[in-house]
Amino acid sequence: MLSTQAAAAALHEAIPEPEGYWARFLMNNKRPDRNPPFRVEFVKMGGGVLYPRKALADFIAWEKSRRLGTTKLTGRAAEALRAFGIGEAGGGTTGRSLECTVHPQQDPTTGQPYIQLIVKNPLLVFHLNVGQAEELIRELQSAVNATKGKAA
């Protein structure tokens, strides 16, 4: 059994990443509100967390095969990697760069105005009614304001 620090060091030795990457990975791995594509088994003992060596070895083998592209992910794991763009140009663990255009439109059948939001990579086209567009504006403005408050 290895402590989190020792497990992170073992992972770093097997799969080198920037300093602190594997410690953060293991911290997120044990959070029940996260759904990683491969959860590394751990045991809670005496207020701490320990990782069985076999669990780390299994994860290392899986992660290496995933990085080589020999592991075929399915379901939510594949969907999450695709959504974030992990392993793709413009993507990463924090998400994709947003490349989009916004077009005011009018539905040809109903005559109702709507906003067409076109995301360029991956190509996605969204139809937002005026209320949805206004709600999106409010949410974006709230996020911008919250971000500005944290940067100060």
C-alpha cells in the first residue's frame, strides 16, 4: 500500500508529467463527485488514503494504452474526452477553445425569431429561442463578473 505522495511519485516515474500533476489527479480520483474514465482503487485508513500497488499498476497499464490509442473508450468516458477535446488540437483538461459565430434568424415556418449559435470545432449548431439567449447572456455576464472578482 502506498500513501498519496508515494503513489503520485510512482505514477510520475511510470508516466512523467509536470510537477504536481499526479498528486492533483489522485486527489480528484478520490472525490465521489468526479467520474473519471478509470478510478484508481484506494483504501481509507486512519484519516488517510492508501493505494494498493496492483491498483496503480492496473491504472498505469490502462493509461499508457489510452495514450497510445490502443484502448477504445466507450460511453461517458469517450464522450467526456471528446467534449473537452483531450488529445485534440485546441482541447485540453480545462476544455476547448471556443470558436463560434452567432446569427439572428427567423424560423421560416413559425416566423419566430431565434439565435443560431454555430460552434466551429467540433461543428455543432444550436437553436436558442430569445429567452434562452437572454439567459445565456446573464449566465455569461455572471461568470465574467465572478472571474473578475477572483482576479483582483
